[in-house]
Amino acid sequence: MKKTSARKERVGAGGSLVDLVFSWSIQDVLNKDIYKGQVEKIPMTFSCKTEYLNSFIPPFLEELHTYLMSNMTVLDQAPLCEIKSVEKDKDYKLPKDLLYDVTLEKGKYEPEFGDLFAITDVRPKYAGDLDRPQRPYLIAHVQGIYTDEAGIPVAYSILSSKPVLDEYSLDVEMNTENRTRITLFAVKLINLKTNVRIWNALNRVQDEQSVDILQKVLQPETMDAENCIVCHFTKSNNSYLDVRTRISSSDLNEFQKAVVLRCIGTRECDHQNSFKLIWGPPGTGKTKTLGFLLHSLLTMKCRTLTCAPTNIAVLEVTRRLMNNVTESLEDHTYGLGDIVLLGNKKRMNIDDHDELFDIFLDNRADILDKCFNPLSGWTSSLNSMICLLKDPEEQYQLYLKQREEEDDEEDDANFADEEENFKTENGKNINNNQEEDVGDELSKVKQRKKVWNKVIVQILKENKSKKKPKNILSMQKQNQSNHNDKECDPPLSFEEFVKSRYDCIGERLCLWIESLYTHLPTSFISLEVARKMIKARESLRSFVALLQNVRSGVLKEVFNEDVMFNISSTDCLDLVMFNTSRINCLALLLSLPQSFNIPFFEKKWEVKRFCLENTLLIFCTVSSSSKLYATAPFELLVIDEAAQLKECESAIPLQLPGIRHAILIGDERQLPAMVESKISERVELGRSLFERFALQGYKKHLLSVQHRMHPSISLFPNREFYGGQILDGQNVQERSYSRRFLQDKMYGCYSFINVAQGKEDFDERHSRRNMVEVAVVSEIVECLYKVSVRTVDGFQGGEEDVIIISTVRCNGIGSVGFLSNRQRANVALTRARYCLWILGNEGTLVNSNSIWKKVVNDAKDRGCFHNAHEKKNLAHAITDSLIDLNQLNVLTNMNSLLFKEARWKVCFNDAFWKSMARFKNNELFKKVLSLLENLSCGQRQHDECRNVIGHDRTCSHLLECYRVDNQLHLAWFIDIAPMDNSHYYTQVVKVWDILPLSAVQKLADQLDVMFGNYTVDKMNRCKHKFTEGNLVVPMKWPMDSSSQSLTNSLASLSLREGYKAYPTNYKNHSKPQTGKSGRRRNWAFK
């Protein structure tokens, strides 16, 4: 197993947590009461640091246990892969250091550092599969990852709970005659990385006598000490005054300026430790304010750690700072070396954030590592260019000499091959002394060859360092082709040599210049040196450009001042300019430092440590801040989204050495940290340090002007969650801030869209869903430009132009689950800039008696309440969704969307339902429902069955068969039925069955019998037709009408004025006015 490099973060003190998890049997893991009675409520104040940290341990372990138990219940969905081999690590030692190196088959699961996975010989479906009599419960913790040169994992270092090879009595790589090879699987359970880091922070030995920032969290004061008595009148240093001037001239609002000034003033105090709480409700410019604050701290050379609970939050604040920094840079990218972003490249998607490339630690370490490479880095490239500028002729002669040596070496190699072949053919051997002589000679040749090859080859490689690698095979073919071409190519001419070398070395030197002034901390490269380097880079590029334009045949003479006087006057001026450029470029390069006062780096991790030690601003997640304990002390700690961070996790950065002040930025009225265990939730494990301070009356500095939401969107959350303390900024009050993305009142700035026909169910992961609301949302967004779909929890801190919320819940008891959480509702309702459209079931939300009842009632009061089915396209989307959900009984109810515009009542025979259940074809259902909708509206089509059943049968006057598709027809007829809550009879559509044309004759026989029992009056009423334009409308008759009068009237072709038969709508029982005989009437319908 090849291990070219390894990344191992040994467990250290956290090993006790891994050991504890290893000690849990499968029964312990599944025992939900394992910590019952041990978990107590976390206090609001503490007497000492040890008590403070220890108070989190029981609820923390309960939460970890609950999370592991939860994942055990869904093992059939857990990522897994096959184990190829298991080998004991060199540090393997009984009884506890059960370290192994394992290789895995490529699959859906690629373990990450900190993963806890089960090792089993079956693909588990449930927890019991992991613990069987012959195969006991065995788990492992990923402690390191071996990677190849491309950074692709090739093997993993794991710590096992039990000896792997003993448990399975074999090495899974072996397959002997006496044993059958057992296939082993690695099944992911959870990742312990963050948990181990929290555990280590909670178990750090405390010096109770030391006065540090952690001491301030024990019993927070009701007011923060922002006005230190000692330093209140001493804030007069130049950097502080410069920042004050910059703040006053910025585009921050008055509340934001006040917050930044207070935080900067706190930094200046070195007489006491303190906390600042910045309260940033949605849209109040929290991130903008923080970006400005961090930029100010950067200019003041204040070493600051900025962290947040999630990668998304870290990236957001880092981007904001970079916007401020890049706008203020005066000397290209000089100064970026004082900023570092620390994190996982894959999880942060750094490749998608070009603006963060230069400050991401892994990228910086790669670049600086190459810069200080002794063979091809800064010093080598600088000296090579200086030599080339001074005396290109000497360099050219060196090149020719090297070519001769290469030819000699190739001849020697050919001769050696021939000699070896001769020896093989003659069965002779060379003694050891002869071999040593040949080896020494070849060694000398190779050593001389390195003089130039190392420079040129490395230049070519490094010039491609920022480009995407080509396919390996194609690169090998290209190299082979180049080698073959080289064998027959003649040496370069002087001009070819000079131009190619200037081009290659110059490009690489420019790259190193830019890399050094970009990536070195400003404490290692002064502004004066950086400006010289920038000037040298520009001069070098200008010179190389002039070089490429020098006329062929005169380049050699231009480097000889004596020959310059013999050059024609035509070329003289240009060549004098060229030579002047060369001399100036040489002078600038000679003025640059050959080296910088930095340590010698053997490993890339040493470069990373150097960057972290000497940078001013570091950005990372709260969890990743655990990597910074061994670096230089920080002055200031900034935690963004602090209200979304469990207090026990904030203990990680709060114990970093040197921190004097901490700034917590957040909003406790938005989402808190997620807690899986109900027990831990009850004892306030999810409570943040920010919230605890706020509950104790600690002063919060409010950002009280929101610049995100249209006033119609901010109105409800401002009133409901913030007591009206938030003001709308001038920008959102302007008329231009009102946007219309779709043309309809329903799609205004703020709407509640009632989806009464929704259906709540569960997906394969047991999460609730409402596919009807999904269909409505899909229909709405079809015309919108771009859609971003996320859960509410994944949206905190984000914003979009248009937000569509699906509340999902649709039930008769008003159950809305976690939707009732006010903090979650606050986040959901405050993400949109221009339009917020809320989809939900009015009845469910009103019956919930939660915040969502207020949302619905507020929308009604403001005229922002709409019914989805009132829009034709949304009604069709709902209908299609109900068909897909097989909710035909809902659709065929006369109060459904299908019959929203109906004039005819539609009744169904049992045979129809049986046929529909038998077909189970959604496309067929849609065609049938379309026919039914048309029938209910009075539309009619040609009957294809008249010739099949004949004209002399009773049913031939009533039975209709409409084509559904090529095989099936819808059989229906007009019948008479009493109107609901009325003294009238009315015509109705009776849908009998769906059947093939061949079965119509049999159906006709059945209906002949049924129609034979109808009276003449009833038959005449069934046959009667009344049309309005192209539509047939139903008729109605009073129940006390004379049979004889009715019969005579129906026999006529027109209705006489005053006759008691009326066209009607089954939904409208009112009696219309009569008009003249035979005249088309316009009836009013609902």
C-alpha cells in the first residue's frame, strides 16, 4: 500500500471521548435512558471556571448519545463501502492503541477525518445486524488519511474498539485454501471531530486564579464595561484616530457607526477583559458592519480571530471583508498576507469562490512552498534572470556546452546498451570494480546535466502550476514526443535561446514577485520592498515585450556596446530604448532582496504554521479554531452568528491564549443551535452564550435600521418579534424598491396563498412533505429566473429577491410541529428582499394557535390573502398533483377544483370507480378528468357509439360514449335528481363506466332494463336539451309540476314564456327570470 503523504490529527485528550464511545455496547447505544437522572439544568451563573465547563458535560454526552442512537435506527440509509485490506499500523499496541491502516473500495462513502464507522460482514438494515453472536459489535474511528500526490485518499489510519483481525480471524487481504475470504464493510455512523474538540475544550485544566476572558462568562454584569476608567481619556494614538475619521466618512448608518466605534474603543483597552454584544436583527447590515469593523482592526494591526458556527457564515463574513479590502488596496494585492481563511477546501467549495483564492490557507501554503523551493523558487529565478540580463552570451555558451554533454551521455547510454547486449549474448559479466567506474562516470554526467535542466524543467512545470492538470496519459505521450523531437532538433540559435529563456524565466519570476507581496505577511515584507517588486515586475514585462520585437539578426549586437555604434540609424533608436530598458530592469532586480527573514520549511505544514503565526486576521469555524492553540496569541475574538452556537462549543475559541476581548454578533430571536436530544434541549444545552448574556440583562448594541425587506414584508416580523424597534431604511422605502416579478395581485410584495387541497405525508426519510404545495410552487417558479431551494435552518443569514415558503402542514387538528417555533418563523419570514409568498393550508395554520395563525390573520387584515385555486394555472397544477397522489375521490367531489366552474352536477356509478382503480394510469386519469370537467361545464362532443347500440333501443336516446383514448370510452347519460335543499328536480350527468367499445352492447342491455322502469315524464325530462350558444345547460322543474303539462311542454321545440322549466346551475338554486320563447338567455352563475 503506497502512502505518499498522510494527514493525521491525533485524538490526544479527546481520546477519552473516543474511548467512552467505544465502551458503549450496542445495547447502551440503543438505551434512550442511559443518562437519565444524570443531566441537570445548566445554570445561568457559575462560581468558577471548572464548574462552568463541567456543567455542560452530562447534557453534551446525552446529545452525542442521542445522535448516535438516531443514526443507528436508519442504518439501511447509512453510507458504506467495502474494505479491501487491513494492516496493523506501526504504532499498534495492545490493549488500547489498536491502530490499523485500511484501504477501501471506491464507492459512495469516502470516510473523513473523525468519522466513526462500524466494521461488519453484512450490509446492515438495522442495529441488530451489527451485533450477532459470531460477529460482535466493532467500531472504528478515522484518525488520519493517507493521500497521493494529487490529494486523493488512498488509505486511512483508524483506531479500532477491538482487534479487527482477531475478531474476524483473518486478514481480509488473504485468501487461503482453508479459509473463505469474508467481505467486510465500513458503515458510517457519525462524525466525532467537532464533538472531540468540544470535549477537549470542556476538559482543559483550568487555572482558577488567572484572570482571562473565560472568567468574564461566569457572572456577566448587567452593563458591559465599554468605558474603562483607566484608558477612557487615552485613546489618542494615530491608528485609532485614523479609524475614527474613516468611520465618520463611511456609508454606514448612525447605529452601525456607533457599534464600530465602541468595538474599536474596546480593543484599545488593555486593562480588563470584556464582551461586546452586537444585536443584528434581519436585514440590519450585521455582516456589512462586521466587515467594516474587521477592516478597521486590520489597519490597526490587531491580531483577531473571526469564527462562526458554519462554513456558510464564515464565507459570508470573509467575502464582506475582502470586498472592503480590495476596494482600498493601493499597491496591487500587497497586504493580503495578513488575512487567512482556514478550513476544508471541499466543504467550503473554495473553487467556486475566486475572490477567496489568495487568502485560503491551503492555496497560500502551496504557493509559498513553491516560492521558497531552492531549485526553482524566488532566489533561483531572481539569480537566473540577473545572470541573463548581465551576460546572455555566457548563458548561451553554457547551454551549448550542456547540449554537447547531453549528446555524449546519449552516446554513452547507447554504447552501454550495446555492450550489455553483447555481454548477454556471450554470457559474460563485468566485475564490481568496473560497474563502480561506469556508475561514477554516469553520475558525473548526470550532475553536470542538472546545471541547466533543473532550471528549465522547473520553469516549465511552475508556469503550469495554476492551470488544470492534463490527462496523465496525454502528458506522458507529449513528453515522449518532445524527447523524440529533441534527438533530431539542432541547438537553438542565440536569438532563439535568449527570447525563450527571457520568456520562461521572466514569466516565472513575475509569478514569484506577485506571490511574495501577496502572500507574505506585511511583517516580513515592507511596503517599500513590495513597491520595488511591483515596479520590477512591470519593468521586466516591458523589457520582455521589447525583446520579442527586436529585428532578427541584430539581437546579439545589442548586448555589445562597442558594436552598437555600427548599427544603422534605423535600428539605433529602438535598440537604445531596448538596452536602457534592460539596464533599468537589471538595476531594479539587483535592488530586490535575495531572501526574506523567514524560517526554512521542510514540510508544507510548516508553511501553514508560519502563516497562522504571523497573520493578523484569521477566519474559520468555531470548531476549527481548536487548531490555533499552539499559534501566537490573539488580541480579539469575534464570533458571528453567536446566537446560533451552543455555549459549550464557544468554549473552544474562548480558551485560546491571549484573548482580551470578545465580540459576539447575533440575534437570539432567530434560530438557536440544533439539539437532537429532548433531555438536553430541556436543560438548555442549545442555549448560546449570547442568549444567556441577553437574558441576564447584559447590554446589547442594536442595529436598528433594516435595509433588506420591502416594508410590506418587514411589517409583521418587526411588530411580532422586535416590538417595532426596527426602522425601515430609506432604500427600501423608495418606490423603485417595489418589484413585480409576476403579473397578478396574488404575486405582490407580500402574500399568503391558501392551498386548501394539500395533502401532508412522509417521504422515504420520514420527513413531512406536501406534494400539492410542491406542485403549486413549481408552477409559480416556472416563470421566475432562478430558484434556490433550502430548508429554513439552512437559510439563516441568507437573503434572496423572492422567497416562497411552503409550510407543508395540512391536517384537521392544527398540528404544525416545529413550525410553531417563533425563532424558526422569524428566520423564514425575513429572508426576502422584494417578494415573500407564503403557501399553506389556512385551516391547519389557524387551528394551530401558533405564530402562523397570526400570519394568516395578518394577511387577511391587510388584503394579502389569496386562494391558489383562484388562479387557473395553479388549479391545474393542484389537480395534476392530486392525480399523481391517486386522490381521485378528492377530485371528483363536487366541491373540488375540477368542478369549480361546473354548471352540471356529476354523479358516479360504482362501476366507474372499479374501472379507475383497475387501470392505475395517471395519464388516463387526466384524460378522464378533462372529459368530466368539460361535461360539467356543458360541453358536448360526437358520440361514437350510436351505431353500435342501434337507434331502436330505449337507451339509445340517453346513453353517450365519449372517446378517452384509442381503446377506452366514457359511458354516461343524463338523469333526473332532486336538487339539494330545494323543491326542484334538475338534470344531472350520470357517469357510469369506462370501457372498450366492444363492451358497450352489454352495457346497453343493462341500461335498457333500468330505463324501462322510468316514467314517460322522467324520460322526457332526461332527453330535454337547452342550449346557450355552444353549451348545454341543465334544466330544473318544480316538484309539484303537472305531469301532463310537463309532457306537452317538453314535446315542443321551444319554451313558452311563463312555463315552469328553468335552465340552472347546480350550484345556483335561485329561480331566474323568464324571457320570450326560444330566445337565448344570459344567466348569472356563481
